[in-house]
Amino acid sequence: MSVRTFTVYVLTDGENTIPARDFDYGGEGLGFHDVDGNQSDNNYRGENGDPEGNNADLEGNIGWTSPGEWQVYTIEVQDAGYYEVDVYLSAAGDGGTFSVSVDGNKSENTTVPNNGSWNDWRWTFERYPEFKSTQPKFYLSAGKHKVRFNVEASGYNFMALKFTYVGE
């Protein structure tokens, strides 16, 4: 089964932001995986042509995260080179971790910093330089790629990914 993309995000030299809720079409097991089935009443996906995405946790962000959940995004790279990935998160507790994969190549797990709130959004590596050593960095050739955000341990809300071109 082929999976349509919700939006193909084009990466160019500079900063490129992908909203968390704009993962690929296809529903459970293709565009996303949700382990608990506890969903919000938000119908953002259904109203934008994705009836299979209605059961994703969405309130502008992806919340109520659980270990093993993930979302897939399609990107089109125009400027080949290295890209650092930052993640816009908020956490009212300790213990959350995530990883990012591109075409199956997975970053190491990153601990989510506790900022004391479920909705005080921060770019993880921009705000917390002590986590810089675990910042995902990928070489991306020109063309289409699949990006996957992986919830390794729960306890945070996820709003966006940012890919920043850092050179060849």
C-alpha cells in the first residue's frame, strides 16, 4: 500500500520547520502509530482530507505520548548536505526521551528537559545547550526522504521538528 503525504516539506539552505500534526496520510501503522487509543476530539486531520488520521492525539501538538508511538513525515531535500534536527517540546515531568530517524537511520535517544509545563514550548537544543551532544544530525542527499519521530519514553508534548542546514 502506498502512503500519500499530508504535506511534502521542502528543505533548503536555512531553517525548515515541520508541524508535528502534519504527519503522512495512511492512518495507524503507516502515517503514525498510537499505542493507547486515547484520542482528543480534534478533527484537524479529517477536515484536511485524512479520515484515517482522526484518531491521532492532536491539539495543535501531539500529546499524551506513550513509548513506541511514532509519526512519519515526507521531506524533499533541495540542498544536499548536513542538517541538524531540533524538536519543539514541552514537559511537566522527567523521564521523556525521543529519537529521530531518516530513511531508517536512527539518532541516539535524547532526554526531554523538564520545563515545568505541558505548554511552555521550547526548541530542545536551542534552549538547552547541555543536550547538544545528542542532537540528531543527518546527511541528506537531494530528493525525497522519510523522517520518523519516535517516542522512546513518554512524558512530553511534541509540537514541531526543525531541520537546519549546517553545510556539506
